[in-house]
Amino acid sequence: MALNVMKPGYNRGFLMAALMVIASCCSLGQGATSSMAIFVSVRAFSALFHSALNPLIFESVTDYFPAN
């Protein structure tokens, strides 16, 4: 809903796919690093992208299963 107010007509599917790819790369980065500082920063970015992804998924579910 908030993204629709900021930029009407955005492509939700493309945004979800892009966020999922970036979040997946962050997850791979968490497992591939041996530095604690890099791990913490990649973990923070992973949380950021996952928190941006959840509202888009919930909005998609409400499109398929309306309240009525």
C-alpha cells in the first residue's frame, strides 16, 4: 500500500523477485564469510531486505484470497 502511494503502477512481481534475489545473496554471504564484522553487516542487510519483502507477499495473498 505505501509503495503504491509513493509510485503508482509499480511492478510488484519484479520488486518481489529483485528483493528475493538480493536477500538470497545476503544469506549466501552470511555463510561464506569468516569475518564477524562482515557477517554482522550482511546479516543486517538480510534483515532489511526480508522485512521489505514480507508486506509484498502478504499483499499478494490478499489479492488471491479476498476478505469476502
